[in-house]
Amino acid sequence: MLEPIKIKEDLFYVGVNDRTKELFENLWPLPKGVSYNSYVLKDEKTVLFDTVDICYSDVFLQKLETALDGKPLDYVIINHMEPDHSGSLGLLRSRYPNVEIVGNKRTADMVQGFYGITDRVKVIADGEELSLGKHKLVFYLTPMVHWPETMMTYDTTDKILFSGDAFGTFGTIDGGITDAQLHPERYYDEMIRYYSNVVGKFGSPVQAALRKLANLDIKYICSTHGPTWTLPDQIQKVVSIYDKLSKYEGDEGVVIAYGSMYGHTEQMAETVAYELAQQGIREVILHNVSKRSHSYILRDIFKYRGLIVGSPTYNNKLYPEVEYLLSKIESRDMKNRYFGYFGSFTWAGAAVKRLAQFAEDVKFEVIGEPVEVKQSMTHDNYKQCLQLGKAMADRLKQDR
């Protein structure tokens, strides 16, 4: 669709959907696609909030021209410089040579670095205001949510927060643009997956941003990915999701992530899962690291407090996909997780020792006794796996 979509008086959506890209940042699967959201606010002065990926610049620029309806474009505000949002900036400047680019000092440095643009760039400070006529904008710097230049823009007139990537989700927006026009529940898991994969390391900066925004009266959240949030209960919901995730608070449940070459380690995972269910833990998620993208495993680790990892010994190390997953967990500074582990080997065991070192490095609370199987699981090993599952269940139930 090449027409802009009117969200409310003066506010238009000129973003696009991407149903072609396989991997976000060339890492994270996009089975439901992704949207690149851009908005136009029309007043005595006109302003564009962010652009879109350059692959969709032709559609975007046509929507923008229609939305402006003959008016000049006065400002483009760059809340986030990542190329899926700033990618069309060079073409935009070619089409609208007098447009003033608005961002903070770090934004200006990146605008020059990415696109070689140095003229008509307005550098703003935290809390600075910009009047469009009826609408007054206030800028809030929110560094490391999730790049150092990220910021948000608040329209004090209509109580609209242009939030950059914050409160965004994977998944295209199909037909409807706002939460009132679709079933927003289908985006929650994709919001958590987006946060855990892209923003997850930056819990403290997210908390700082939430404190900065806490006293704002927000009627609309215009994120650069996913639906526009307009319903009061949905705005409260998505802010609470970010608050909880950035505090690394998990629900009662256990993720069991395991690698297995010939099924022996998988049998251990199944046994632990069985006992967890027997002990009344209803949220038990098993992930075979060779079959499931780490994107979804990380999402579930952010969702639940319990984490149990199993690995065979491989070349005197952890199974490669397990080791890769652990490096992603560690790089996100995960906190407040209960951790159990198990492993197997044929002639020389190393996996359990390396899992113990991981637990020490990330400072997770270790639950139960680790289980190590040589070659195949014995009856004693079976009982040990049951004991590990029970220990994790008991620890989780202490928090009820």
C-alpha cells in the first residue's frame, strides 16, 4: 500500500513491512517478517520521525510525499541511527534538500560517518524543546537503548512518545497499524524475543530510560517496529514487559537447553523435565540447541527463572552449539537465574567442568548436584536426573 495511514489528527504512518528478509541483523530469524516504522507529524512545521531500510525507500518516499500533500518537509528527527531506520536518509536529503536533520551529538557524528552529511544538522540536548506550531516536542536522550545515540521524542500536545526501537517487536503489522485494530497479544512473545536478542545486554540503561519517562502522560507509543500502542492497558502492558525484562525478572518455569549427538544427553534432559512436571512446574521448555535457533532459546531464558543446560563432551570441550549459546547468555549480563547442569562423555569428560565454570563466571545460583553420564545412562544416573529436577522445582516453589 502506497498511501500513508492516518493514525490521528496531524499524525500519519509512512512505514513499511518487510516480508522478505530472513534474518534481522543477519542473525535472528524473521518467520513473521518485521516492520520499519516511520511517522509524519503535520503542523505549521512538518516533521518526519526516522526513515526506513533503504531497500524500501521507493515505497517510503512515495508515502511521505502523499502525506505531506504539497507541504515542505522541515525536519527529520533521528531517534536511532541503525540503518534499518536511517538507511533512507541520504535519499531523503536528495529529495528534500532543505530538510533539517535533528539529533543529539552522537547522532550527528553517525550521520556524517554513515552518509557524509554535515550541513543542516541540528544538534539537540537532553530535555531541549522544539516547537512546530501547535505541537511542542521534547527530546529525551536514552543512550544504550540500545545504541549510544538512541533517544526518544515526546509530543507534549497529543502525548505521543516516539520511542525509537524501545517497545518494538518482530513481526509485520498486517492491515491495522494500531493495537486497537488487531490482536496485540500475538506480538508479546515477539517483543520479548526482540528485547532478549537485540536489547538484552542493556538492562541498566533501559531502567534509566524508564525512570526518565516515568512522569510523562503517554497516550500513544510510536515505536520503530511493530504496532503503534494506543490503548491504555496495552501501553501499560508493553512498558511493564520492558520493566520486567530489564530487571532480569523471570516467571516460574524452567528452560532445559541441551545438545545431543546420539540421544544419551537428550534422555537426561527428558528425565529432568519429567520430574519437574511431577513436582508441579507447569512451564518446562526443552530446546535442542541443534534444532532450535538460539533466538528463541534466549527469549525463553529471559522469560523463566530456571535454566538447566546439558552437553556432551566434544573435542574435550562443550558441544559447540551449547558453547555458543552460553557465550550469548554471558554477553547479555543475565542475572537472577537458578542454574542446573548435566553432561555426558564416552572416554574423557569435560562438559560438566566447563558448565561449572560458566555458572561461576555468570554468578548464577547453582541448584542441585550436576549429573555426569559415561557412555549411557544407568539406573543411578536416572535417579540423579530426577533429583536434579526436584531440586530445581523446590527452589522455584520457594518463591511462591
